[in-house]
Amino acid sequence: MLITNEEVISIAFVSAVEAVNIKDSVIMNAQLTYIKPALSLPLYIVVESSPESYPELITQYLKPCLSYYVKYLVYSTLFIEKSGSIGLIDPIYSVTNFTEIRQASIQDSLSIAQNFEKAMVDYIILQSYPEYQPPIPPVETGRLKCGFYI
């Protein structure tokens, strides 16, 4: 993995969150779902196998991006799941008790992650990493109408 749960917490969370609430499986899921496609497979393989060769990319761009994607993936469960006999967030004092506010917070995490992803890709392009393969835009084939292209 390219980041630890403690690093995710220190980068993306303001409130105290216990490291056990950020599972390695969620970090790996975010890494495979968001970071791998953003880097492109060849660059992802090189970065994962030799992270020491990409200190600025990893520290300044990849870790913040990955942290906010992890936060996006775990945010809802932090308010719902129980820790022992009490909830992780005290519902009496928390404004996150309201669905609309909680949903807005989740969307904010996603927006921040996407902004970090764009900055990361811009940095990769600026550095001209030879392993990076930009995505191929889809071919415009015409409008689909009633199951037929016209």
C-alpha cells in the first residue's frame, strides 16, 4: 500500500479518528479504484514497486489524493457503526446527525479528492514521466437513438 491508516487520518481528518476505523482493505480499494487509473498502469506499477524514486509525487500529490478518497469511502460508516456500546460520533452534539449535512460532507471529501487527483495528473504530465500513459478519449461514433447510431 502507498499509505498507512495513520497517514490517512493525519492528512484528511480534522476530528480524532482511531486508526482501527480505517481498514487496510478500504485503503487498497481506494488505491486500486482511483489512484491506479489516474497514474496509468505502467506508472502505477513503477511507483508501487519503487516509491523511493517518486518522493514528491507521493508526498505532495498521491497521499493527499488517496487520503481523501479513503475518507470519502469510509465517512458514512464512521457515523453509523458502533464502537463498543456507543457510536463513533456522539449524536447529541454532532451536526453530522443530519442526513443533508452528512451527505454534503461526503461530497466535499469527494470533491477534494478529485481536485488532488487533477493536480497529481497535471504534475505527472509536467514531469514527463515516460511510464505515464494518458487515457485515450472515447471515439465519437454518433448519436445513439433507439439502439441505432445515426
